[in-house]
Amino acid sequence: MGYDKMKRVISILRENKIECFPNERFTLDVDMFPENGEEYRFPQNVRFEIPELKEGKKRIQETGTSMFRYFLDGSQRSYRVIDASFKNRYLPICAGQIGVAVLERADSGRLTPRKDLTRIENILAVPNVLDEENAKDLEGKINDAMPENRRFRIVRYDYQLKSDKDPGDLGRAMIIHEMQMLELKTIKEMIRNHAIQDARMLVKDGGLQYRDTKIKDLDLTKDDLVQLRNVIGLAKTFKPNMTLGRGRGRQDLGNLTKGLNWKERTTVISPNKGKPTTHGWWYVRLRPREKAYSPLQGIVKIEVFVTGIEQEEGVPEARADTISAYVLQERNVTPYNADTRWASHIYPIYLAETYLRSSFLSHERNFSISPGNSDASVSVSFLYRGCSGISSNANRG
């Protein structure tokens, strides 16, 4: 989005009696593709594997095959671009981009982008001091005569949701919510089109810890929910100070995982046993410890949805072993030194991130808004890059 487009946004806001103020370029993100998931903050997590792993970990036997067919990455960028006066409230407007990309592996092993499942959206998060009708009206005026790929979808965030939170953080949280819903809608579409099946599983970058309301909003049928078993979450980061267990058996997650040897996994645990979106997770070491600079480097967190009897009894040991073996099979080739998270990457997810990055706006941004009338000086550099195809014959051995 260029100079004229942002100037148009400011002008329309002021025409609608929303006074805009100077605002320095202010990113709400730490890096380009943050891990947006967050560990559940439970005082204790329950073991969730049947039969129980008494040692708490086990070695995985590798396999020569993988049932992973699709690889999905969802990412977002968000910026606090405008401070504005809404009915005597001084609140931020946040602009963001959300995106989802899917790569498919052919029987030959070749990975290609599914352009029909790749989506990029521009989001403008405004405080809900604006009612829905006025927000929709603003959206129409802003997008009038704009090219389709430059249009904004306006969403409203609840600026009073948490009194201890900065409104800018709440605006960013709404943008992250929209990204997660875009991920889930893409997964729903793939399930409805019978793309995801027992032998055609999907690996999603990041966790599966969606709130029950997000799943409910998708209106999935019972058959659809069954296929969620074939969606795997793979997170590259986790919080090592999360506490597991009870009494004398209590220990921090970092203490448990640092003792994993190469190709070993922890037992399965779960924070929400018996809930509609029950899921279990465990940790696997992908790289030899001597190849890593930190005891926690090269460990990934695997998450799965559970259905039926598993919701009460836990994840079968064989299921955890099989999925872990598939993940180990994907670890080569690595993007060594091309990404600080290289040791926790599987190569197809790295390619999915690279493909999505090529579809996002460039890093170059420079927001500056001067006070005054609608002819205010506005400088914005939002350069679009075209989608570039990716194909790879990855060595998965």
C-alpha cells in the first residue's frame, strides 16, 4: 500500500469526524513470523497417554514413509498506525496483514504451492466504540476504487476487554484471532473437499490450542470433527518454565525436555481433558544434542486433536509413536543458518513459510502522520511482492 492509499484512509476517517493524530512507526510484532500460540497457563498438566509411559520418555523407531501430505503456515504482521479520537476516547487503529499458505507433496516427493488455498488479507482493527454499521460504512468508503488486493477488511476490537492491557495489544490480539480463523477456515475447506484423510495428513506450523468458540464458529459436522485427527500441530518454541505434574513429581518442562536424547519423545500430556476441543501434546528431539548450542534447541512440540474414547482415556502410545516417526522422517534437508530456528524446523514447513513470505508485503514501512487537515503529510511504504512458486525434491531420509 502506497502513499496515496494511506492518505485516503486518513482523509476518510477525518471526513467521518474521527480526528487523527501524529504517530511514529510502531510495530506490534517482535519479528516477521512470530509464534502466535501460547502455552496454557495451568498449575498442573495431566499425563494423557495410554498405557502410561512410566519412564516419562521413550525412543522412537524411524520409518521409511510419511503420511504427511499437506503443510500449512499461517502468519501475521500488525502495526499501530494511527492514534485517533473516538467520542472523547483516544485509541489506536491497528493495521495488519494475515496470510495462510499450503504446500502439497506429490507421490514423487515434489512440494508445490496450492495457490487455491493461499490467502492474504489486509486488516484494519478499530475500537468497538465505533458501532458495526459505521465500521462497515468506513470499510466501503476506504475500499472504493481500490484494487482488490489492496483492500482492507475492518474488524472491531473490544478496547475495554482487559483493563490491564494496552489497547494496541488488544488490536493486535484481534488481528491474530482473524489469522487463526483463516487457518481454521482453510482446514475446514480441505476437510470438506476430502483432501485431508487418514493417509493424507496435514501438518500445521504452530499449535492447535484454539479456543472452543473458534471451533464452534466453524460449524463442523461430526464427520468433519473426526478428520481433525489428521491435523497435526508442530510448534518450534515452548515455555520451559511451565510446570508439569503434582507433588514430588512436579518439574518444569525445560527440565523434562533437556534430558531428551536424539529421536526420543516425552509422554503425552493435556491441559483440557474431556473438553470439546481436547488435545494432547508431547515433545520430540529432532537433532543430536552435540549438534545444538542449547539443551532445548532442536526440540519440537507436537499437538493432536483427540476424539471419541481418546478424550477420556488419552492418546494411544502407538499413535504418538507413529506421528513422532513421521516428524523425524521430515527433518532433512534443514535450512541450516538460513533461519535462527533451523534446528526445530522440518523442511516442508520452512518452504511454506518462505512461500508465504514472498506473498506478504515487504519489510519496508515508514508511517508518519502529521496533524491538521485531510492534506496531512503521510508517508507509507508497503511494497507488494508477487507470489513466487516453490518446488523441491526434499531428501526426507
